[in-house]
Amino acid sequence: MVTIRKRRVGNTDFYYLEHSIKVGKKVEKREKYLGKTIPKNIDEVKRQFLNAIYQEKWYYKLDEIKKNFKREMQKLPEEIREKYMEQFMIKFTYNTNRIEGGSLTLKDTSKLLHENITPSDKPLRDVKEAENHKKVFYMMLKNKKEINLHMILEWHYNLFRDTKPGIAGKIRNYQVAITGTDVELPSPVEITPLLREFFSWYNRNKEKMHTVELAALVHYRFVSIHPFGDGNGRISRLLMNFILHKHGFPMLDISYKNRDSYYTALGRSQKKKQEYIFVQSIIKRYIKDYKKYMKKSDKR
């Protein structure tokens, strides 16, 4: 977490940004001098400070992953690339729905989405949401436009039209809360201006930020607005993967077994209003999941 430190020299106060990072087995501190006063655009200064740290520590690894992933995909016959994408879709559908309380196992999901065999002992709602997630996943892959509200509403409608038609594709006009946390979510009257600012922020930053950082922030900011009665996490993870795929990076599947650390990072970011807690957790997970695409010297 970035902190502001004040140091007094004589009768004068000087301000610095500080952030600790782990390098190998050591923890090192990075600093940035701010001056005698805290800048008015301190949030942007913090972002640039963190961006420089991430660039030093992680970005070259992320770019290495992209380069070697692309090289490997280009070597594969079209049929094998399609199989890779289907396998990712099945795992992603299983995990994203399981995180949200779905009951289908990975085996159930594979049989349903690959072999069209419906599990007889699972709720029809979970079956339909898995089938619909598959459809939306491939819609997401084919989409060539930038993210926009119409696209997101369409995804949400297609995800829930068969199971929760009352909320499918509709921005909520009621208050919601997340079970098991005291994080306060935006009120209904805040949602429209927050979404407007979300898309404005995205369009301002989509060419400035590293793709993986941007994808993580899109996930975080959208799920924190929580514009739907249900399905905010699933839509946020689709948005994250849309950005990764659009820019040639392998997509990220947040597994059900890692849900606790995922939710912990998200909750800490929301409570502390420090979005880069979540960004760091996503980048670390991404590098861990795709370390096979990095040089041996970079796997640390």
C-alpha cells in the first residue's frame, strides 16, 4: 500500500510517498519526494508512482508471457487452438459460477458444455447459467468494439434471462449488500453517474496503462459499482478477460480454490479505498498461473 510520510527538518515539513515491495527474499522500500505540500492530484501521483514500481518489477514479465503465449498459439493448428479455447471456457465457466454459489462440479460442467450431457442431480438454474455463460463467453471473444454499457447489459441479459428474468440486463434501482462483509455498496441514485465516470475513465486510460493493470482495474471498478442485483462478479471477470484477449494476452481464470484470497484482496481494496491492493493480487496471480511462458531467470 502506498503511504504518505511526513518528515520534519528544522521547522519545515517535507512529504514523501512510500511503498514496500518484495524483491527475491528481501523487502525493499521505494520513495518519491512530493515537496513541502501534498499535491492536489495526489491520486494521479500515486498511480504514476505505483506504475513505475510495477514496470520495474512486473511489466517485463507480463510482456514476456504475452510474447511467448502468442508464439505458442501461432504454432498450433486451428483445431487445437479451438480446443484450447474450449477447455479454458469450461474451466472459467465452472470457476466463475462456483465462486458465486453454483453447484456444478468441473466434471458436470465439462460434460454439459462439451458433450451436452445434463447432470440429473443438479438444479436446473445452475445448468442454464452454465450454458448461458458459455454463450456469453463466445460473444465476448467475437466482440471487436470497446466496452460500453449496451454490451454489458446484453451480456447480463443473456446470462440470466432463463434463471432471473426480473433482473436480467437491468440496472438495479434498490440497495444491495454483500453477505459476510461490511463493505458499503453505492446507492441506486449513484449508479448512473458512477457508470458514466467508469466509461470516461476507461476511455482516458485504455491506451496509457499496461493491459493487465487495466484489466484488473476494470474488474475492480465495475464490481465496486455493483450495478446489478446479481452477477456483478461474473460480468467483471468477463470484462477483465475481454481486455486481456483483445490485446493478445492469455485470459485469467480465478479458480474456486483461490476464492478466499481473491475476496480478501477485493474487500481490503474496497474498505481501504486502495484499488492497487487488488491490482497487485491479480498481477501476482497472473504471473504465477503463466510462469511457464517466462524465461527461467524470471520465475521468481
